[in-house]
Amino acid sequence: MCIRDRYYLIAQAPLSYALSFVSRARNKGAEALLLCSGVSVASKLLLLGVFLALTGHNPLMPDPEQIRLLLTRLYAELSPDGEQAWVFREAVDGMAALFPYMLPSLVLVSSLFETFVNYGLGVLCQRGRAQSPPPLPPFSDWRFSGTLLPAMFLAFLMGFFASDWTPGAMFAMNLKIVLNVFFFVQGLSLIWWWFVRRRVGVFWRCLALAVFAFPVFWLWLVFLGAGDMIFDLRRRGGAAKG
């Protein structure tokens, strides 16, 4: 069995089977997506363990030297010199050194993204068939559980009290990354809901979301998603309209 076959058997076959399973089961779209995401995470952890045992190399972690080179090229137009150059190199080295500690959040986020893309393609390609994955709710209704709020406060407190480079600080950092992804998606969903409520056309909605997806807006979208989770802005907005 070649490396490609082993990769498919370990990393892709479980997700493919999970997608076929939810097509036969009577799950809701959100429940089916959650089940497939769990299978994807488990398969990636299994892939990581197998490759580490066989090669001693982590296939899910990019080379820190390549990351450092990429960051240096990315910010080359800044052309820092003197003391600024030293600060710039320290920042690049610090960012590159953080990547190995971000593995848990990278595995989870990449698994969620992979599952969403495959699930969406399955719904699109098998639409109208007897055994097709249950459709996901409209994007304007995407909301995550309020149980993420205690996790948010936990990450804040651990990051505030934990020392740098300790297991507690690394756990808090990974938890913040994952939570920020959820808040970011919910922020986009809230904006989409507002556009739907205002009867804005699909083209303009997609264009607006593409603009809001630029990094300069990321922090604001995270705050918007967290605010929607705390204050239930959609319910308040719907009540105000009624």
C-alpha cells in the first residue's frame, strides 16, 4: 500500500463514511455536521500518530523555517532598518515559534473547515436524491451554543494569570483561537441576517461579506459575534421590528 493510499484510508475514508452514514440517518443538518467534524478530528489525530510513529515527522505542522521565510517575505515591503529591524526580526521569530504550540487549534479548525466544504459539496451534488445529507440551516440562522461563553471567560482568566510558555498559557491561547473562529463565523452570520432582514440582494450580501472577511475587520467581527451570543441581538432586532 503506497503513502497516498494510506493517507486516504486514515485521513479521508472515515470522513467519507461519516458523510454516507448521515445521509442514511435522520439527523438534523447541524447535528450531522457536528458528527462529521468529530470524525474528521479523530482521523487527523490518528493520521498524526501513524506518521509520527513511521517517520518521526508531524505532517500537520509546517516547517518553522518556512514560516519564518514566508513572514519575512510578507512584510518585506516595510524595509525596517536600525532598531526597527531588530524589533521586526523578534516579532517574526516569535510568530514562527508559536506555530508548534498552535497544533490543537489548527487541527480542530482545519477539521471543521474540511468537513464543512465536503458536507456542502455532498448536499449540493446529491440534492433531490433519496439518500442525501440533511441540509444545513440558512446562514442567517447560524448561531453557536451559549456554553461557549464560560469557555471564553476561562480562556481570558487563564491567559491573564498564566505565565508565558506554560501549559496553561498554551491551552488558553489555543482555546482563544478556536473561540475566535466561532465568534467570527457568528459575526458574519449576524451581518448576513441583517442584510436578509433589509432585503439586500444576494450579490451585495456576498460582496459585503467578502469585504468584511479582510483582516482589518476580523476583530470587529469577533466582537460582533460574541455580542450576539451574549445579548441575543437577532431576537432583540426581531422583537423591535415586530
